[in-house]
Amino acid sequence: MDDIRFCGQPLDEAQLALIVELARRYGRLSRHELALTVCELLDWRRPKGQLKSIECRALLEKLHDNGRICLPALKAGRPKGAATSTRMAWDPEPSLIDVPLEALRPVRLERVETCAQRDQWRSLVARHHYLGHRVPFGAHLRYLIKAAQENVLGCLQFSSPAWRMSARDRWIGWDDATRAARLQHTVSNSRFLVLPHVRVKNLASHVLALALRQVTTDWTAAYGVQPLLAETLVDPARFTGHCYRAAHWIDVGLTSGRGRQDRHHERHGACPKRVFLYPLVTDAREKLQKPSRPLA
């Protein structure tokens, strides 16, 4: 491999393979979105935690110029300095929903596509999810959870997976090279919110079952990549993960707890999260283990 460097450091084979795969699979992302996704997955950050997206985009364009990847055509962007705003829809206090699940059926997932839907999703997550609202990097899909009566019951988000997570990687049987080649067949359930006034038994596990079927179809259509495995993290200090267990997700252990920005392992074990996985096809692990095997 030619000596390809990022911020003075040579890229290894696994990093380059991941970038090539991202560019091939996510051809619909803009150059900026692709750079953000690469930085997030490879944890390329400045000392204060900001992603090195400018340097990464320059690297991507260099790889494009020498024929290693093919980038999308440049898009017209907003003026420099324009910020992404979140309009907060402060609705009146909603009425308690405390009914059997059958009374709300059919529950459905409404994909967030319009400006109004995005404002509503952001407002609800910012107010009611303990992690708040954060613009996801690169590939992602968002949903509003709705009852038959059109009441909004909650929110869901699926996004790009973690670059490295030892409990997941052990369960699959990944080494670095295989992970780089197969990572984009994994999706992360990065937000799941049932609104606090909704107290419906078995709703959360029912929604997860709906979501896994729908995201498989929607993600493949949106990004041209068939997801084979879903992952999520649960904070055991806050939640038991009961709804994931009830929906037959697999508990594969804990993270190290140090987080993406702890580059010097100073917070090892400080806030471990429980890792849950759900195979989206029957032979998910076998397909994810074999980098030489073509995937549909």
C-alpha cells in the first residue's frame, strides 16, 4: 500500500478498507456527510473532541483524485457560518395514555422526512430523552411512533454503528480487517424514546419488533446496504434493558465505559453500557465473519 497519511499518521489497511467501503456503499451521502461518518467511525477528533472533518474531506478528495474511491459530485451548500437550527414545538401538556396495547393498534412507524416531522422529532427527543438531541453523523433514519388514532407515542433513530466495541466484536468473531469490510452491515439503534405520558404495557418491545422489520427495508432502499445486525447500548444505571430482552435481543456484555473521546484510557470502566445485539437474518454472524464472501 502507498504511504497514505492522515494528519501525519499513516493509514493502516483496515482504516483504508473502511473508507473504500463507506465511499462505495454510501454514494448518496455528500462529501461533508461522508467525512463526518468516517471521522465518527475512526474516532478522528481534535483534543477538545471535535471531529477532524475538514482534514478528512481533504483526504477523501485525495483518494478520489488518485482513483481509490469515487466521491459524489459537489453540491451547492449553505453560506459559510450558517447554523443548523432546531425549532422547538412546545405543545400543551399531553394527556396520560394508560390503555392496553390493543387499544392503540395498529401501531406504526412514520419515517421522518419533512421539515415538520424533523422539528417534532427533535423537540421530543431534546425534551424527553436523557441523551438529548444530537445531529447524527452520516447515515441515519428517524421515525415517529404513532398509534392508530395518530397520537405520537415516541421516537426512534437508527444510525451508523460504533467503529470498535469489544463485546460485539467478540460475539461476531471480528478481527480489524473483517470488521472494516463488514461494519456497514450493522446499524445502531441510537435513540429510543417512549414518551413519559405513555404507559402502555408491552409497547416498547412491540415497537422494537416493528422497527427491526421496517429498518431492514428502509435502510437498504436509502443506502444500498442490507443491514444484517442491529446493536444498541443501554445504561444499566438508568435502565434494565427489559424491552430489548422481551424483543429477543442478545445481551453480549458491557462496554469498557471510557467513551469515544477518552483517547488515553483515563476513564476505563467509568460508565459502562450494556451491549445488546439482534441478528436481522438467520446467518448474520456467519455472513459478518467472512470478508471474502459476497453479500446480497
